[in-house]
Amino acid sequence: MARIINSTEVQSVLKAKLEPPKKFSAKKNPFKNKKLMAILNPGSIQKKLSLKRAHEEGTKEYEKVQEAKKARVKSSKKHNSKAKKGQHTFYKTLMKAFETKPEDDGEDEAEGEDDEEAERIAAEEKAAEAEEERKKAEEEAKAKAAEALKTRELPKLSKTRDLNLKEIHSRGLVEMVQHKPKKEKAIHPEPNPGTRFVVTDHPVEVGKHGTVQEPADKGQWKCLLDDGSCPVLSADAFTTAPPPVASVTLKKKIDFVGVHHGQDVTPKYTKQKDAEEILKNTAEILKIFDTVIVSIEGHTATPDEKMDEWAHSLAQARADKIKSVLVEMGIEADRLKPIGLPGKYGTRQHDLVLHVVSL
């Protein structure tokens, strides 16, 4: 039977096999189909919901829109007070080109009064903005000082970093030593040379960090701010940081070559290779504790009778030298706070000290 069906005679008179028609999926418009739009443009649904909430009172989106609107209106008023009053507006400046007669004195006086009024309003707004910025900076500075009181311990290390630290300590050159906090609650100490602080009450310097250099007049201190300026501030103008959390103790000191008063202050090590090896170990420890801030104190053996600007320059040059070397070894510059403490303000030796501080 199969041979008969498959024979040429039978197959030649049969109709050809019919292929079923190809099926295509219906096309969908993403602008009408939300699910398809969400696939093509992830986040579109959330964006629409956010735009919807922006018109509903009591939502965060609505509050943001209102804040932006207030800022825009304030900016518009500020612009209008300057550009749409007096004789310097665009239209009046344009029309001056077509004037044939000088304006009357009365009009000049009136326009002059308008200009003065616009300038007065602009000056008042500028002063108000400056005062607002100062108060904001003062609040932030006080918050930083309060936060510094909580930072009384070194950050905890992972097992790997702890092993690396022990290996560095075993070399006998540098050691990270944490200071035991006192039993009583940590307070802001009295200012002394080398004390870190944040300015909390000053019309210009508020919010800036710095280090106390030396006493000036009664209740006044000469300071070195982190931006490089050296103002004289009253003790009420800044809040000191708590005592150092820890110290990077140098088992072998980095000694500098002594110089006579008035000579070049460029620092030179007594033993170059030893100093480089000590600083290399110091950089490795600071990379393990990669968030701490370090105060670098440069000291000199200057006697009291020769304490002057040159002595401070020498001590500061030594501290800056150490900072530059550590930066070259990969330590972030903003973590290193160099300060020169010559003679009686330091150790009275040609060396340096590194403290871990809170500010």
C-alpha cells in the first residue's frame, strides 16, 4: 500500500502540500502601552508618578517644586531691582539713541533717586545674603566641633590590615600608639601651640580649620589656617579640638641639620637614608588608617631670646618638608596638617612629631 501511494503515478495527480500562513505578533505603540514603555525606557513609570506627586500638597516632590519656585522668584526680584529700574534698563538704553533733546533737570534728579534706591536695595539684599551664609557656616562649624568630641578612637581594622600593621611595628621604626581617653567626659581643651581648632565665631574666617601657633596679646592667638593665612584670633572666636586620639611614634627620630640664626631655612636631614626609610614606614601606616587626619609638628632648638619670624619659618619649613614627602608616597594632602613650633613651643629639638587629630 505504501509503494502504491508513493508511486509516481499517484503522486503526480495529487495537489501540492499547503503551507500554513506565517503569523506575526501585533505591533504595540509604547506611547500608548505603559508596560512596553517601561521596558524600553526604565524609570518612566516612576518619573510619571514623581511628576504627579509634584502637584500634590504634602509630598516631598511638591516641597522641592515650591522651594525651586521661591528661589526663582527671589532671583527674579534681585534681577529686576538691578536691571529694570533707573536709566540702565535695556529699553531706556535703546531709546537714548533716538533722543534729540537733553532731559530736564527734574527728570535727571528723579532718575538719580531711582538709581540710588535700586543700589540701596541691592546692597541690603547682598548684606542679608552674606549674613545668612555666615550664620550657616557658623552652625556647620559648631556641628563639626561637636562631632569631633565623638571621635575618640582609631577606626577598627580588618584582619589583613591588622596583620600588616603588626608587621610594620615589628620593624622597630614607627608605631601607631593610641592614647587612652580620660575617664571624665572629653571637653575642648584650652588653646596651646599645636592645638587644632575650627573657627566658630568670626565675620570672615568662620568655618575654617587651623592650628594655634603662639600667643599674641592677652586672650589673642596667632594661628595658621589650612588655607595658608595667619590671622590673629581671640580665644572666643574658635573651638579647639579634643586632645590627639593617637600619635605616630617614631622609634628612631628624624633629625634635621642645625642651622645658625638667619641662615637658609631649607631643611636637611642629618641621615638621609634613615629619614627616608622612617617616612616610608609612616606612609604605610597612614595608608592602613586611610581616613585619619595627622598634625605634623616641625620643631627646632631655637633659644627663647632668638624666637622670631625666622624661627617660625624654619620650623614650618621642616613640617612642610615632611608633608611633601608623604604626599609623594601616596598620602592625600588634605589629611596632613603641617605646623611649625620652634623652641619653647615644641620639644626644643631638631625633630618632628605626628599626632592623629579630630579636626
